[in-house]
Amino acid sequence: MKIIIGAGLSGLSAAYHMGKDYRVLERDSEVGGLCRSIITKGYTFDLAPHIFFTGSQYVNGLVNELLNGDLIRQRRRAFIYTRGTYVEYPFEVNLHGLPREVIDECIEGARHRRDIQPSNFMEWICATMGEGVAKHYMVPYNEKIWKYPLEQMSIEWIAGRVPSPSVEEMIKGAESKGEREYGPNAYFLYPRVGGIGSIPNAFAKRVKETYLNSDVSEIRPKGKRLEVIYTRNGEPKRQETDKVLSSVPLPELVKMVKSAPEEVVKASEALVYNSLACFNIGVDRAVISDKHWLYFPEKQYPFNRISFPMNLSPETVPKGKSSIVVEVTYRGAKPDAAETKERVWAGLVDAEILRDDDKLEVFDALDFKYAYVVYDLNHRRNVNLIQTYLKTLGASPIGRFGEWEYLNMDKSILSGKKAAEEEAKK
């Protein structure tokens, strides 16, 4: 029997594609991990914003099958809020409406981009976008979300995530608004009912051996096998296996292997990540925005991004209401929730998203220790060292935090599928 730790998308996908001879151990009382939804006073919120998009025909077909096609397809309405105006995403090809001097600086910067082979994220921004776009958007926004020196971030995660426009495209976008479509999520899908959590819930209906409230504390090598020690509903349990698939965050997985060598432990402690404070807001007013999500590069706003679940699906809010999810990234000490709430409220009013007299029916704070993998310059070396060691034991990391990669939902599903297929070959 194979043990799968974690019933997020990658763990459920691994079990689904394995079909038999597995047991899923999930610490929480529900499946889904961070790809989960909650209902509060009639409002449906995802645990941090999610949308579904993919270039994989297989994953697209699978998710549509799981949800019986009950998905809403939409064209992305994402904007950057800066200088008191909305600039359509991506910023660099939608400069129309910004002050003339900002537009000129961005275009001139693009014309005179650094002719270098970038070795870090800061160099990549300047070499790809130019100094103007770097100054007015890319640098302040990325400093805000990553909370990490951009000169100390690698560029291996960027491919397919950040559009790289030509100067001609930038000029066209400065002259007028248009229907330009950039990036892999220009169109996306979202479940009509149940929030994004309906996807893992649909997986779970086809995954029978899922043990909820099962918290793994140790993975102990026993010859050529592994012993997984855990509690289920508070009761101590042990299970021997020849294989563990784990979507547990890599630093936590290494802690479970008490016999891990010092160099592996040090590599796991050096992994960099961001945490996230999320605020779910239910507003007693209809249509407070027609947008899907907004980016906020300016320091005066505590949040880096806000999104509007009611525009992903009208089924996520009671009739005549609106909803907001606010994201505030941080590293290290958890910020004071009450103080951050006050700053969030003030920022939303200042940005004219909310009014002073708005009635908030929901204003809940959630916190996620592991939210974003940060690609520091030692990322690849440390991750390879850890994963090589774990695989020699028979423990294979899967998913965003197991692989310690910036995986979207589709790549997490494929990560579980790949792991299952590799086991089937043995």
C-alpha cells in the first residue's frame, strides 16, 4: 500500500490516477488544502483566490468531466490600480490613460533596454521591460509581493508567467485601449457553484481511501520500507509502506524524517517562502466592481492584490451583495490581525472600492504560513539536494509545496498524475 500525505489537488490526483493500493492521510477535516472554499453567511470564499486555466487538454477534459461541465468561462478583467486610475493587466501593453510623462518614460526605457543576459530577477525586469516599466510598476509591485531583494531572486520561475511585449506593442497600448489578450490566463474557468473547492471535492468522490483528521508526525526508514507514524482523530497509528507521496511543504517533510542528514536539514531550513494574510469581506451592496482582480503596487496600500469572488460566479454571494478577498503577503512574524484589518479597511476606502458607510456582513481574517515559494538564487541547489535524498528513502514530494515550485492548479494535478504513473511502472 502506498501512503499519500495531503489531500490537496496533487495528493487527490495521485490517488485518483493510482486507482488502488493507496491510502491518503489528510491532517484537516476536509480535502482540498489551499484549494478549498468556505461558506460564511451565504458568501462563498476560496482560501486565497483561485481561477482555473490550463494549456493541457488532458487536465481541461478531466476537470470538466469531474464537474460535469458546470464551469463559467470568462475573459480576464484584471487591472493595476496606480496613480488613482485603472491600468489593464499587463501594465506594459496598456499604458493608455497614464500621465504622458510616465508613458514616455516606459516606452523610452523599452527602446533602450539593457542588452544583457540576466542573472537575477531585477536584471530580467530591466532587460525585458526597460527602466520605465521597472520603475513605475514591476519593481514596486514585486518588492511588495515577494518581500525579498529582487537581485537575490532567480529567473527560473518566470517562463510562461510574465508576458514579454515588443516596443511596438507598448506603443500601440499607449495610444489607445484595445482588446489585446496576453498571458496564459487571458481566458479562464471557474466553477459555477461551490467555489474552487468544488474541484477537490469532485476528486474526493472518486478517491475512496482518504483518512481525514490524520496528522503525520514521523516517517521512519525501516530497511527498504518506511513506517509512517500518525494520529487519526487523536488515536496513534502506524503504517508500513514501500512508498510515500507527499504534498507536505518540503521543510515540514524533512522534519518528519528524524534521521535526515545535517546537509539536508540545513538545505530545508534555507528554503524561502512567503506567508499570506487573507481577509474575506462580504458587502451589503451590489456590484461594487465589475473586475475580477486588482494589483496594487503603491506602498500606501497594505495589500498587494484584491479580488472579487462575486464576479467569478454570481452563485458565490447572496443576491444584491458583493464580496472581496484581500491579500497581504508577509515573511516572518505574523502581523497583528486587528491592526491589519484597520489598514485594509482604510486602503479599500481610499481606493474607492468601499464607502465609509458600507455595511460589512463578513470581515474575516485567515492566515497561511506557506503561500508562495520564493525562488532565491540557491533554490535549485537546495531543492535538488533535498528531493534526491528523500527519493532514496522512497519518499517522493509532489505538488506546489512538495516539489517547492510555483505550480498552478493544473500543474499540481499533473504532478500527482505523473507520480502515480511512475509508481505503476515499477
